[in-house]
Amino acid sequence: MYEEFYGLSAPPFSITPDPRYLFFSRRHREAYEHMLFGIRERKGFIQITGEVGAGKSTLCRALLAELGDSCATALILNPVMSSLQLLRAILHELGLDDRGNDRLKLLQHLNEFLLARVHEGRDVVLIIDEAQDLTPAVLEEIRLLSNLETDDRKLLQIVLLGQPELRDTLDRAALRQLRQRITVRYHLKPIDRQETAAYIQHRLAIAGANGRPTFSRPAIRAIHLYSHGVPRLINAVCDKALLVGYIEDRDHLKVRHVWRAVRDLAGRSA
């Protein structure tokens, strides 16, 4: 609605994980480099955690774009499933035949595929988003998948992306074998106030902003105070603030516009 008013080519603060809008704060850059390092050095397991809305899914999309055709990838977005269902989902993502319920045959099918990729010089990467929802039984199945290897390398690189609860789950004694195999870990923290200002400018620029709209310094402070530096919450309040500015015919958004946006998000009238 407000895009035409501000001369924007697209909504700058959509909450969808579009890698074009990825802002590499120091912490996001470190998380991204941890994932690339773990995959390229064939560490086997990589664990990335962060609060809800921290930007993990967007980093995942950027990682997939970076890997391109150099790797075969399987992305699992909804891991609420049984061990057998997960195995079949992985095969499906890799373009393999996932029919049948014979676990040994499905594993053999996957192992043959992984060995073929080794001969081609290509890695295979399994990325599981929302991994905090994995049950201990499915996590154990994932550990067993990591046993697929040759004498000198892991055949499958596994990236677990999840909320902090994933760390609590992996701390269970029953999962100590899996925990010991995770050699690359990173916890993605929220961005600071200075980065919040840069984040907002970055997204506006990607969306085609040319000097408008702008946010005052007190408005930026209010956005950071409300969001605590969580990108998804920054997007939500900025999107609503731009709508408020459009309604009031304002290019320069002040702190009152931000707090009105916050009240609207909370379902309270101005």
C-alpha cells in the first residue's frame, strides 16, 4: 500500500526469509562463516541456534544460494515427523525414490547416492530448520545418518538450525553421542542499536529507497527498544510505521510514529 507513496519497488520489511535482504551484522556474518566452514571442511555436524526471528532461516536461504550446484542439498523445513518419514523426506529432497517403508533399503539407496557424489567431487548437505522440534528418537536417527562415511570423510554434512531449546534437548544424557559429534556451533544473538539503524537502511536501499522514507534517531532507538534487536520484530514495527507515515503523509518518521505502530501491533487503538 505504501510502496508507491515512498517510491519503493517492493515491501522492504517483509518477514519472509528473502536472502536478497540479508543484512550481515557481525553476528550474522560469524554464523554464516561457521556454516560454510563446517560444510567445506566436512565437519559432519553444524549447530546454529538463535531466538525466534533472529534470522536463521534467511541465513539458510543465503547459504543455499552460496552453495549453488557445488553441493547436492536437502532442506527440511518441518521436522515434526517420524524417523522413517524424515529419511523419506531427505530422499525426496535429493530427487531420489522415496517409496517404501523398508528402512534398510532406503538407507542403502541414500548411501549409494552419497558415494556417487563423492566420485563426482560434490558434497551432500542436509539442512534441518526448526530443529528444536526434533524428537530425541529422530535426533538419534540423524546421528546414525552421520555414520555414512568412507575411511577419510563424512558423506553427509548436517546443519541443524533451531531455537535455544535445541541446545537444551542436545544436553540430555541420552543424546551425548550426538552432542559429541557436533564440532561446529554458533549461537546467533540479536543485533545492537547501531546495527539496527544500518539494518533498516540496508533493507530500504534493497527495496529501492532514494532518500525517503527516513527514521529519526529517537525513532531508531524506539525500534531497537521494542525489538531488542530481533530482525523479525524490527521488520514488523518498521512495516507498520511506514503505513502510519503513509496515512499521515510523512516522509520522515519520528518516535511517535513508531509507538503508534507498536500499539497497532499490540492490537491497541491509538
